[in-house]
Amino acid sequence: MPRIRGTSSDFLNTEEGDDDLEVFDQCPNNYQEHHHFDNLDEASSATPGNNKEVQGQSLLDPCIDQQVTDNISLNDNNEDVASHSLTYSQSPIPPPIIIVDGLRLFSPRQGNTHRASDLLIAVSANAKVNRNKIIEVAVDSMEELTRMALVGEPLWKFDKKRNAEVLNDIEYMREYGHIHATLMEIMRMVEVGEPQSLPNLDSSSESSIESEYKPTLLPKEAGQESLYSEASRDSAYFKMSASSFVELLMDLKQWSSLFSNIVSRAMVLGVLSSSGFQRNYDGTIQVMTAEFHASTPFIPHRESYFARYCKQLNHEMWGVVDVSLENLFPYPSTVFRRRPSGCLIKDMPNGCSKVIWVEHVQVDSNLVPYIFKPVVTSGFVFGARRWIDTVVRQCERFEALITPSTPNANGVFIPQPGRTSLLKLSERMMRSFFADVGGGTLNNWTSLPLSCAEGIKVMAKNSMDDPGKPPGTTLVFATSLGLSAPPKKLFNFLRQGDSRPKWDILSHGLSVNEVAYIHNGRDPLNRVSIMQVNASQNRVHMLYLQESRTDNTGSYVVYAPVEVSAMSMVFNGGNPDYVHILPSGFAILPDTDINQMNGETAGCGSLLTVAFHVVDRASTLDFIPLSSVNTIYHVITDTAMSIKAAVMSNNL
């Protein structure tokens, strides 16, 4: 590994072109492009941390989950990546049983399929008869959203146990459903909450049916037998005018970028109605398709075709509503429907805006893994609060962007142009991480073809056309596991430099320091940091750009190695768009809906997703060789088990 000589103050005060930093060994331009090692196999030669045998809930196979890797060595006399071979010495995990000689990636490219279905919907939506139906549905949905956002009981009830508002499904069906008189009678029985004799629902039958109706069961519309309802409502204030926020929601590029942690893919298929004036979206109806994802490959994405309708409700309030079109165009198969959902935005006298967000969907969550079931089916993962917190965080980030520079606690002064460049680079890193780790159709995840590795997902990417990533084939691999540590405690452990050697096999035995940082939120833990790994007092081993982010809906610690010369350029206000970064990191969710715990996470455990993105010259888009498969297995299991060992030993 190349060594770089220089102190942190040397680096932070280096002007572009300064020669104070000397490279001990000649450092190739792309050494940092390979994640934090020169190639995938190099990770195998790193000394693992002090692992212990641990237990816990995980998507890793149980035969991995009870043990940790150790003493992984690499035959590193040959510089050819393809010729590297792994050897094992007294490892507590036996060498994995090889199922194939490598991993052949024959996953179909989803792009063509989606383009065909998108085109079909676009053509259908523009047919005159369908245009009128869509417009009618959109107008009705705006009326429903307005009432859903503004009224209280009996439509919404406050659940003291969950410390949150809960939609009264019975009241909703009464107000907005087209309900047969028989179903109205059933709903009346549900409200009574006692066993009732049910009327016959089949007019062709001569016999009556008596049954005990359970209040948890609700009548379903035809074709929705496997769908259940998720509904949530939340509100917040932020520093942005209502009209500016409306423009952000109606502009596809801005909307997708702002909500990159939620939206993995989106497209406008047609505009059925508009005001005719630029940047005036009053009366605009767009037909769209979008995929919604979480920060793990194990939670299935949600895909929908919907109409988005924007309307100025009065001189100070706007509404933007989405409603699924699957009832009009039943293709593709319906496993997710977006009931009228969206937000009302009101201008406030102090220059801020108040937004009320409603999320109401019907979804089939049968494919959600058991460890994620509680937080997904409760509506916590895809609920209104997640959309709201994303908007608030982005506004806080913008405030950080324009805040005058001052020396931080380390005495380091980052000039204003440097703050801007670092925050832009970090934002791109986060968007890339969300895109890499989600379960959308653009990510062709495949299980690692080893016994005991079914819970490890991998995919190959090619970044030849992306100037912000190193050219060639890259591999993304991830797993998720349950831990007993509270989310906030785990978040602090993973973000701090002094604890990094406990889980990062490449930092084991080295010193890691946060040499500079920028707060990008009101919570001081939300920050963009420059992490420096020191081989000795006067030698910089590696530099990472790291962002730590936490809010009510989850926490993230995302990092990427950056070349010293590139970091110096960005630090002094240079253009960050062409800096090569491949983000890796962690996404943390509580293992239960924290609304049930009055918003506190101290009493619950964590769901941790671990993801790496690296360059591997030996792999292609269609094939990952056995040497790389083995290295992926050991890198990610060692990292996961090192974190588990720290949790179980209370060494956080």
C-alpha cells in the first residue's frame, strides 16, 4: 500500500500544487479508486480485528453467524489480481463449500422491460378517453388529500401506545369508498366489536353464513386480497417558500435528487394538463412512474404508475397529490397501490413554510424478510415522517452551505469555497450510496454462490461513462443483520475515528482521526468529516470523506477514500464533480417501530446494513471469478462479526 508522508496540518493547509506532501512510494492516480485497497483481493491480507464468537439475528446464514473469520492470508507475490489465491490458516470459519467456479451474472437487464411498459402506459394515458378519466381521478384525489391532511377525529385517531396518529380505516371506507350496503352493515358490526351474524354476500347462495367478524379484518376491493394498508401523517416547518417547494416537487430531476434515499427510479411519461406558463405548476397533471426503495437490498422496492396533480388551493396554500393509475391500467401486476398521498404546503408569515404530509398506500409485504417485518409493516420505513425528515434535512444542509466559515473544534479553518465543494462532494457520495444499496430494479442483486452465504448480495457495475467514478468494473456487496445495541449507540460507534480499527480490517492497529469537519444539520452528529488514517505520527496512510447522518427515521455512516491531491483541491474550493469516489458504509434502522416507544430508541435494537463498493479488475459485468467471490465473503463477514463482537462485549 502506498504511504504518504505529512501531518494533518500540512494537508489541511496545502494549496493546490503545493509540494509539501511527498509520496513515499509512487502513488498511482487510481489507488484510492479501489475502495480503500488496491484491488479486491488486497482486503484479504489485512489483519482482522479482535473478533469473538457472538450470536444474534442476521440475514447471514447461521453457520456464519455464530463465528468470525480470522487469519486470512493472501499469496501476494504476484501483482496480477486474477492470479491471487486465498489460503486459510486455522480459521474458526471453515473454508466455504464452493458451489460453482465463479459467479456468472445472467440477471436480465430491467431497463428494456421497463421502457416497454412505460411506453405502453404513456400511450394509453394520452388516449382521449383515458385522459379524461385520469383528470377526474386527480381532481377527486386532491379533495381527498386536503381532507386527509386537515381533519382530525374520527378520521385520524391518536394511538397513545404508538404515540402517533393512526388512520381509522372504517371511517376512511365510509367517507371515500364506494361501499355496498352489506359492507356498511359489516363495518357497523366492526365498530360494535362483538360477534355478529353476517348477512349473505353471495346472492346466488340459498344459505346464510354466520361467522365471528374480527375488527382487524377489513373488506377489500376486488383483486387486492394480498394488499394491506399503510397510512401515516406528519408535519414540519422549514425555510423555503411554498412556491419554491412546489417547483422542487414538480421538477423530476430535483424531486429524484432530493428524495434519493426514497426514490430509486422515476420518469415523467406525459403531461396531461399545465398552466402554460413556465415555472407555474397550478393545474399541472403529470403521469409518472417511480420506484421507492429502502437502504438495503433485502426490502423489496415498491413500484407504481401514478398521476401527480398540483393545485394552488388559495393565495397561501398549495397541494401536490399522487394517486395510482393501476385501477385504470392494470399492468404490471398490482402489488403496490398509492392511495391519494402527498402534501399541503402553506406559506407562513415568518418566511417559512408548513408542510403536512400524508402517505397512504396498499402493499403486499409477503416478501419482506422477517427481521425487517416490524418496521416495514408498521409504516415506519416508507411513512410520511421519512419524507418530512428528508425535506427538513435538505433545508438544514442548505443552511450549512451558506453559513460563514469558522474554525472548528480542532482549530482547522475550512474556507467558504472549500465548504461548498466538500458538501457537494459529500452529497454526491450519499446519493451514490443510496442508489448502490437499494433493492430497485436497476440493481441486479445476486446471492453469493457459496454455502453459508445466502444472506450476502453482490452485483457488478460498469462506470465507464461516469466521470465521478473510476472507470471499469466495480462490485457492490452487502448484507444485513440484527444487533442488540440501540441505533444511536451503534451510530456513534461506527462514525467515530477511534473505534474504526475495531471493525475496519484495513485500519486495524492504526490511528484514525477526524482532522476536519463541517456541521450540516442542527444535530451536531450530522456532519461531513475528513478522516485520516495514520500509519505513524508522520505518515498518512489514507484519507476518507465521511458523512454521518441521523434523524427520526434512521442513521447512516457513509465514507469513501479520496486521493490526497483530490482532497486538497476540493478543500481549497476546486470542482468536486470529477473526483472519483466509491462509497461504502452503513445504514441503521431500529428493529421496531420507535413510535411505539415514544420516539426513543434506547430500548430497542438495530438493523444494520453493511455495504462495500470496490473496483475489481478481475471481474466483468457477466462474471465474478472465484478469488473475488471468496474475498467478498471474508471481507463482509469479518466486518459484520467484528461489529457484533464489539456489541456483545459492550465495547461500543
